[in-house]
Amino acid sequence: MKSPCHNPLYKPTKAVQYPIGERDQSQLTVSEAGDLWIRRARTEELEESTVRQYRQHLDLHIDPLIGHQPINSLTSPMLESFKDTLLRTRSRAMSRKVLTSLKSILSEAVRVGHVPHNVAMPIQIRRKPRAPISGWNLDSSTCEIPTKAEIRDLISGATQLFPICTIPIPVSELGSKNRTCWQPFFMVAVLTGMRSSELRGLIWKHVNLHRKIIEVRQRADFRNRLGPPKSAAGYREIPMAPIVFRTLSEWRAVCPATDSDLVFPSRNGRVHTNSNIHKQCWGPLQLHVGLTSQCHERTRAVRPRFPFHVLRHAAASLFIDQGWPPKRVQTVMGHSSIQVTFDTYGKLWNDHEVDLVAMASLEKRLLGRYRRNSTSAWLACTVWIP
């Protein structure tokens, strides 16, 4: 009878019953090495959402396939087979993430001396070419972000669908008719480019109506707990458009007080969940203005066309359309590097008319007074100095 370890779906017990240093290191399995890797991540105080994702990669994708294998027995053919299995049974994006986690597990094992080298490093999964943000040069059926006309419709629709009450609102009445935070929430989202987590965690202390700026100093994680921004670049100041200033000023006068002083509190005075945003604000708003796509051909059912994160891309596109330089866009968007900004929005800086003017200026400065002559005449009268 074969041992259950020969079953590729066999999942060993997660608990490590003894210190790793007290056993033969050649017996350390991928599953146990993964536990040590996650323990290191917690020691380094990584984001809980990041550790949670690591644990999902280990439990759902790595352990069922190779968790029982000793790390010293891993070979390149074995890991190529593991990669092929991932690609057959998971999406390419998920396969890439899982392979990255496996490489990190083995790198940690190398760091602490359990294996001499990381045999997974040469294994690669090709990334699918990422389509750049298209901007407004395409029609609305193929554009990846709302057009300017659609953004205007959304702003008008938010004003109609989510009017701001004129009297102070008790927190218990939030969410009832004419008593929601969704109009200012949407205005800030589409005209500042703030992340959903930053909007959910925004407090009035960081809304400077005197200077007309929003200070990003914290965010709400997936468990709705307030904490620091995603990275050091997340700490930034964002200027307010006049409509954002007016809307926030009106909302400030009637916004119910909460213990956390939230700008956009839920009915119970806590941080809104992402599902609340989609069900109560972003989904109904798109349906209201007709931004839908068909999700079922037979029943002709429709659904909202855009995910909420597209408002961040729309804001960046508006900034670029106003002539903002790349470094300024990077700062306001909170990107960790200028490379991220160029990779995501580089195409939006292309301007054919500006390019033509620049080339005409180049010719004028180069040829000068010889421009009226033919090229051959200009070359004939030019003295070349070696």
C-alpha cells in the first residue's frame, strides 16, 4: 500500500511539532518551509492582507501539489511540472503569483541555511502583455476608462441620485433617502485619484478646507482597520477642485460625528466596506446614467460596466490632459516610482499636434535662414568641420 505522501493532493498537517534545528534538514518539506516563511513575514510586520495572501498561496496552491516534497529533493524538472500544472488549473495571473511565493519560500530557506541554493529561480511564467490605459481617443464601447462626457454624466447623476441633506444627520439615519455620504465620496474619488482604502479611511482632521487640500495620512485595510498608507509615497497632499471643495464644505456641515471622525462613515459610524461602495454607490450610479454592459445574453440582464478602481485612472487621465508633468502625476497619485506612472499612463502623454509643432521648431532652429533654400543648396553652403 502506497504512503499517502505519494498522492499529489495529500495535504500534510501544518503544525511543526519540533524546532527545525533539532532534525535532519533534508527532511524539511515545502509545507514546513512555507510556515517558516510566513512566520518571518509576521516577524517583519508585513501588512496583514499580504500575510493573508501568502497563506492562501501556500494552503490552496502550493501544499496540495508539492507541499509534501522535501525541499532538498526539488529539481528543475519537478518545478517545471509544478508550473505546468498551475497553468492548466489556475489563471496565468494567479500562477505567476504562486510561483513568486514559492521562490520566496525557497529564498528564505536559503537565507537560513536549509538549502544551498534556490532551484526555483530559473522557472518563469511569461506575463501577458498588459494593455495600457487607452485614454479618450477611443469610443466608449472600447475605452478602458469613462470618457469626459461619461464623467460629466456621472457627476450630474451623483448630484441627482445622492443629494446632500441641508440639516445635520444623526448617524443612525445614514443611508436613508437624501441622507448619504455618496455624493461627496464620488466627487472626491473621481477628481483626486485617491484609492478606495484611502477614501474609506479619510478623517476630517486631514481635510484642510482652509488650504483646499486633502492630506493622505492613513487608509482602511481589508478588515476596515485604520493604518498607515500603502507605502511611503502614499503620504501626500492633493489639491481640491472647486466642486470638491464646495461638496465637502456642504457635507462637513451635516456629516454625523463618529468616534473616528470619519469623513464618509457608514450607518453604524464605522468604516464603509468595499461591498457597500459597490452596492450602495458605484453600482446604482452607473445604472442611473446608463453605463452598463450585458451580462446574460438570454435574459438581457445588465450590470455596471466599470469597476470602482477605474475612477483612479480617470483622475490620472484628467491630470495629464491638463498638462501636468509626469513627476507631479506620480506624486498626487501616490505611485512608489515614476516607472509605475509611465508604465500605466505613458501613452496618455502622446500628443500628435504638439509633436508636429515641436518638429517644426526643431527644423527652424536647425536650418535657420537656409530654410527657404533647397536641402542641396543648404548642404552646399555649409562648411563641415571634421
